[in-house]
Amino acid sequence: MLTGQRTPSGKLAVTWPKCYADIPFGSEFGPYAPDADHALYREGIYVGYRYFDSFGVTPRYAFGYGKSYTDFSLETKAVELIGTDVQLSVTVANTGMTFCGIEVVQVYVSCPQGDLVKEFQRLAAFGKTQLLAPGASETLTLRFPLSTLSSYDEKTAETCLEVGNYILRVGDSSRNTVPAARLRLAERVALSRHRNLCAAVKTVQELQAAAPREEPLPADLTVLTIDPKLFRTVEYSHAPKQEALSEKTRATLDSFTAEDMVKFCAGTGLFGESRGFRVPGAVGHTTPDYLDRGIPNRELCDSPAESCYVRLQ
């Protein structure tokens, strides 16, 4: 890369702010928190690029940004609805004169601001080209399900698509996109229905945008209509089946001391050994110390965390 034989083609998976003060509630988290034992996630949905894009805060480097030795042009050739999926055809051309390069096309969608609060836009799909010589081009096909654009309604316990316009945007970062199409939905769609089992025990005042960002759209923008009859509501609202505990397991749980409970919940931590068996990736294990007492070991994604065990001790 230093000699130009290879061209950088990576993209940032996070937003780099200009200064720490640009991060919402950064002064209330981690080592800066006034109460180290309690962290309030008051950003709500506005995390990362969702905050910077929604509130118009200019970052140092935007989400999806990448530096290259050459330049590219993007042109959306077609947008279509295929069942409950959206498919885009985007032609990428290397417009430079010297260097070969690879580009990553990103598709963002601005969802309608209805009863549910939404960020200005969310990443829905992305695709990477082959190595393109100067003057060469490639057409990428990017496809994603409309369920990607859903939100959860706590009042109705439904994952849904709200009525309104969904604006598709194509670009090479979250801060460099152009509108590619508008999807219209005239009827609310419930994708899945659930039951709220855990009521909030503490109210947290979350960050709210003063007003949705608005911008003029091209007069010739492609408009497609979403057919709500194509969707089927998946029901999860029935009561889950309760499995009976064996007498030995129940007796073991009843005999747990506070230390046993901490040890069982904290487990062996991420990447912990489990009697010769180890699951790759960010997986934590419950402790195998109770196998002989009728309680099996389990693998859990991202948890239990070793730091939790250290803190509790």
C-alpha cells in the first residue's frame, strides 16, 4: 500500500468524532460517570452514526468512510420490490487515471417518523466490488428484506413497519449519499407480535431529536408501493411452555448460597475453558462446577462476562 501496488479499500465500522465532547452523554459513562455503579444509556436509539446523522453533528470521519488512491462514481440503475425484499442495481466506475481500486457501496434508508421515534437513516445493505482498473466499472446487486426497516412498538408489543415514505439512499459513507428511490406504505404492517415480560423498574429520560431532518427530494425520484398483503404476522405472544425441573435440580437451586448464585451467573467468562470444550468467538460459559449436582453447563453469547465475576467478588 505504501508503494501504490495495492489500494486501500477498507471502510470505517464506527464514527470518529472530532472530540470526545461530541459523543452524547459521554461524560456520564465509563470512567467519567458520576456514579460508577450505575450507567444510564440515555442515548436511546441514537448510537454512533445514528446520532451524528440525526442531529447534524459533523464527525471527523463518518461511518462507512474509507480513503483510497483513486476515485469512484456510483450510479443507481434500478430499484425494484421483489416480494418483501428491496433490490438495487448500482454501477460503480473507477474514475481515476492511475490506480486500481475496490469500492464499497452502501444503502441507507430513512424511515417515516410516525408514532415511533427513528433515526435519520439506517444502514440496510452494502456490497464490495472486484478490483477495478482505471476506467473499468462493475454493477453490483444489493438486496435486503423490508423487515430491516422495522421498529419495535412497546405499547402494542409488535415489530412493525409504519405508514409513510421510506427514502433509499446510496453512497460510499453515511455522510455521502444521494436519494435513489422512495417506497410508499399506506397501511401499518405487524411483522411479529410478542408479550412484554419485563416491566421497566426505572424510568430513564432518553435523548429525543427536536425535529426530524428534512431535505428536498428529486422530482424524478423513483416511487414504489409496498403491498402490505405480502407480509405475514408471526405470533410469539402465547405463553411459553414451562419445563418441569427435576427434583434433584430444584433441590440444588434451593440450596444455592449467594456465592453459588454469583459463581453460576458469572461463569468462566469469555473464551473460558469448559472442561476441555471451548466454543470459538465471543461466547461465555456458565460454570461446569455444578455438573455433578444436576445442572448442565451452557454457552451464552457475550455473557457471562469475566469482568462481572471479578467485580462481584
